[in-house]
Amino acid sequence: MPDIDIDFADRKKVLDVLKHIDARLDTDKKHNTGVYVQSIPYNPITGLSTIDYKSAEHRGYFKIDFLNVSVYESVRSKEHLTQLLETEPLWDLLLQDDFTNLLFHVNGHGYLMRQMKPTNIEQLAMCLALIRPAKKHLIGKPWTEIGRTIWDKPETGDYYFKKAHAIAYAHVIVVQMNLICEGLLDPAH
């Protein structure tokens, strides 16, 4: 089943106007980001699905993750976002802990950025995947070797990053890097 994540500067604004049912974890707690925009059995008091999201998927229900990505709050327009995406970032900034610690998903992983030295979106996406437990064994290997297996689903069931998610998040990091360099994003944001 496909896995869809949609990024929003403020997911609450969308969910306030969209009829939905919150997804539930198998612990009876609310899923952080998952919602159903289709009819699914739910508890009218809590508003949560009565079926945990993994079981719901097996029954044919489709969960969508609505994610808060506050980086987008500083984007002025569609044209501005396009410009931020098309501007080559200063990749060398990823070699500095004080900079990487400001960034979405790579904060705290400056050691990996310094070791791998990504210089394009694909390499940055692979770095994001290397952070996950199932792929840590590839750290330090040449990019060509990493590229052969990084996106394969592990047989062990260990957590890994799907290519589509890693590429999307790498693009968000580039947007964030360029916003910081433009002075439009508070580095503490």
C-alpha cells in the first residue's frame, strides 16, 4: 500500500476544515500525524479510529500523514519556493556542527555529514537513510556501494527510510539551508 506524507506549515489549519478521523496506534494512543479522510470505525468520544493503523491498512483503509514542517512558514510564495529549491545550497555548510544542528532531520548528525560530505540531493537523501538503524552499516562506504542497497527494504524488519521520503526531506533541508542563507529563517526556528 502506498505511504503518503503531506507537509504543511501548519497542519491544524487544514485539519480544522477537512473532515477526518485521527489514526490510532496499537497502544490506543493517537498517531502523531496520521488521519483518515474516508469513513472508518471511530470512537465518538475520543475521535480516534477504533482500529489501529496497521490493522486498518490490512483491512484496506488508507492513512495519510499530515506533517507540520515549520520551515515552510518562511516561504513567501510558490515562486519563492521554486527559487529556493533551484538554488544550489552551500553544501560545505553541512560540514559545520553549528549549522547542521539548525537543520531538520540532520541536527545532531554533523559527524555523518563530515564523514560522508554530501554534495547533492541524492547524497543528502542517502545520508538521511544512513541515520536509520537498518542502514547504519553502510556508513563510510563509497556512494556507489551505498546506492546499490540503501533503498532496499530490510529483511530484519529494522526501521529504514524509503527513497521517496528521504528525497522529499532532502529537498526540505535544501529549502531550509537556503532560507537561512537568505536571512529569512530564524536559525533558532
